[in-house]
Amino acid sequence: MSDAKNTDKKSKADDAAKDTAKNDDQQHQNDKQKDEIKVARTQTDPSLLTRLAQRTAYRRATALGASGTGAAIWTVQRMTALALIPLALWFLVSILSMLHAPATTAAAWLGAPWNAALIGAFVLVALRHGTIGFRVILEDYVHSEGWRVASIALVYAIAALSALATVVGLAVLIFTHIGG
Amino acid sequence: MTARSTTRPLSPHLQHYRPEITSILSVLHRATGIVLGLGAVGLAWWITALALGGSAQSVTHWLLTSWLGYLALFGWTFALGFHLCNGVRHLFWDAGMGFEMDSVRRSGKAAVGGALLLTVIVWIVVIV
Amino acid sequence: MAEFRLPPNSRLGQGKTWDSPSDAKKPREFRVYRFDPASDDHPRMDSFTLDLDETGPMVLDAILKIIDEVDPSLALRRSCREGVCGSCAMNINGKNGLACLTHIDEQGDGPITLTPLPHLEIIKDLVGSLETLYAQYEMIEPWMKADGPEPERERLQTPEDREKLNGSYECVLCFCCATACPSYWWNGDKYLGPAVLLQAHRWLADSRDDHTGERLDALDDPFRLYRCHTIMNCTSACPKGLNPAKAIAETKRKLAQRR
């Protein structure tokens, strides 16, 4: 019984050894064939690889085509820039002294409807102008698609929150001012 | 990111390219833009704090009148002054004007001068 | 993130200082970027010292003297030696230019550093791969696309219309401008860069071409055209005195006008 088992084992081991030898041989054949193909490729048509590389480069350059949105974003950035010139000059001469004034003075000043309207316009237009700018910067440097989308979304969210806070805050200040 | 298909080295670029007044001011325009973006959010917060009143108001006032607050406001003034002047320079370019290298360099110097002038004037007004 | 540093395989290794003539009356050091694709070594900066009394006036003359008399294995592209072919474009002391149009004595004192055009894959020494740039050039279809019947003789154009091509047809496609542009460094796979955009504008400006609208459509993209931030490195570098930045601005204006 045990003898038979041993013989069985032995023959299995022999088969395995044979298989390995056969595999090695096959592997060797394959490698040789691959080398031959490689040599044949470069010998028969050396320009083929060059032409394929050019084709790849051309496809990479054309990619998915033009998005058709470049001019639109660019125009909004320039329009907001134009609007910001007078607003920024007004802001520089009038607001900066208010920033460190006593809070009650500042609140009263902001509660005057004209001041509130001008500073509201300045902040909202600046936020629109700034989101485009930040987006361009992020597109320039953040090349991973996930991080790019996430970071631009974060910028948009912060800008939207700031815009909302500005509008609500100014409304409160105006009503307090008129009421008081 | 450009997929590099080979192990070929990349030639030196940023490390090696000579900076000029044009490229330096371009970087400065971007940097001041980032400062102003943060400033706009800060401005929204300032308005909110004034509307909220109470401790939000007093903490904000304390921050703005600290030396750090003054430093930030001063930096912000210069950033606004430069981004404004250099932005006007950009708008002229967008209209197709001022593209000869001589005038590009001259307008760059003018933008820096204008920014410094604006900053000084505004801060004299603030102090007085 | 955009990679602001050089990848590890591109950082410079230890260079070689080549024997120089000991009796030189006007010695001048040239530091030259070397890369040998047949070895596993990093790129390196080699130092050559030439006698300027025995050398022609241009940077290209110095390089050819190095090849003739010191190291024949130094590789570069060159052909016309007079600024017409655009082959010998390289970075000279930190700024792009044509070696054949750059005077040695206008380079100040100290060693003259020669590196390949920036941010290209290097094939050998001063020879960078221009494959992507040529593909992008092909993409803007730089040939006349005229509708209507073939004329019997040449397509006519008024002298005023012909004048609109001045400043762009002179481009020799040396790519000094494109490889000087930081925006092209970071996004060169999608941004067309100043050289190709100058040529795109050349076909927009041609009164004999009937496909202006289509050409503008192909450019209306945040990356293809609008990565230009008017940094002005292109115009500053152009060895032919052309103004790619202005051509790009005019293209942006054309796109804004049709909105």
C-alpha cells in the first residue's frame, strides 16, 4: 500500500519535472520569437514607429476638441475688471479708514444706503472676478482631475457664502440704521 | 500632467530661465490677486460681524486694530494698488495696445510706481 | 500638481572639464548641457574653454569649434547659420535664442551657459524633442482653406490685406517663444503655446482664407488659447523680433467680438 503510494508520488514528481522542463523550453521559444519580432519590426520599417509616434502626438494634441467656453469666461473677467476700477478707487479712499474705526461708527456708515450699495457692488463684483482668477490658477497648477474639481468647487462655495453673508449683513445694517 | 512616455530627461526650465521685469510682475499680479481674494472674504466677514454686533464685532475690531491687523491692511492696500494698476495695463494689452517690449517694460515700472504712490497716499489719509 | 522641479532622472550630474588651449589670448568658458541616451548617466554640464581670438563672433561658431576641435560627439541641430532655418534654437545664459544670431561679446563676462530649449524631452545634448509642438502646429491646419472655384492664376489680395500678414509669416518655427513660456511648461499638453498661436493668427488674418469662423471655434477653449496670461517671455525671446503675445491678444479680441 505504502509502496504503491510512493511510486505514485514519484511518478507525479517526474511529471512535474518534465512539465517544468517543457515550460522552460516553451518560454525560451517565446522569448526568441519576441526578439525576432522586435528585430523584424525595426528592420523592416524603421519609419513606422516614428509615424505612429507622430500620430499619437497629434491625437494627444487634438484630445477632445475645443470646449467653446474660453471666450465667455475671459469676457466676464474683463467686464468685471472694468467695473472694479472705479469701485476699487472709491473703496481705497473711503473704506480703509473705516476698517479700524470704532464699530458703531463703521456700522452707521455702512448702514447708509448709498455706502451699502457701493460696498455691496464692490464685494460681489470682486468675488465674481476673483473666482475666475482662482479657477484659472487652479487649472494651471492642479493637474489631477479630482483635486482640480474639488478645489474649484471649494472656491465657488466660499465665494457664494461670502456673497450671501455680505448681502444679508448689509440688509441688516441698513434696517438697523433706518430703524435707529 | 504630461504623460512621459520615455525615460528621456527634461531640460531645465524654471530653475534656469532668466527672470525679467515682465515675468516678475506677472507673478506679482497673480500673488496680489490671491491676497485680494482672501481680502474679499475678509471684507464679507467684517460686514457680517458689524451686522451681528456683540462679541463678533468686538473681536473683529480688536483684530483689525492689532499690529498684525495693520500689517495685513497695509499689505492689502499695496496688493489692491498693484493689481489695479497692473490690471489697467492688462486691459490695454487686451485692446491690442502697448505690446512693444520697450513700452511693456515702461508700463511695468509705471504700474509698480502707481501702486506705491496709491499705498502711500491712502496710508497718509488713514494716519491723518 | 504641476511639477516645478526637474524629475530625478533630469537633475544634473558631475560634468567634465575639457582640456583648453594653454596659450589662449582671449579665453572664454562655455558650459554646455550634455546628455548621452546610450548611457544611464544623468545629464551634466561640461566645461569647454576656447580662445575667442581663434573663434568666430557668434555662439554657433563657438559650438562648431568645440565639435571640430574638442569633442565631435556634441549634438545640436543647425543648418543655415543666418537665422533663416530656426534650427539652432537653444537657451543661452538663461534666455532662449538662435545660437547663429547671438553675439558672444554681447553676453557680458563670465562663462556662457548653453542648455537645450526649456522643458522638452531631451534626445541628445542640445537636441530636444519637438514632436508635441509639430503635432500642435499640424492641428491648427496651417494651410489655405479657400472656398469657391480654383482661380486660373494666383489668389489675389490687396496690398493692405497682404500687410496684415507682416509680423507672422516671418516666423521660422524655432520655438524659442513656446519653450520660454511658463504657461506652456505647465500645460504644454493642452495649451498651444505662442509659436503655434502666432501661426493660427497668421491664417485668421489672411484675406484669402474662408474658414476664419471654424478656425476661431477650434481655439475657443480655456486651455488651447486662454492659458496665455501675457507673461511676455515669448515676445522678449523671439530672435526674429516678432510679437506672438500681440497676435494672441488680437485672436482673443476676435473671439470676444463675435460674442
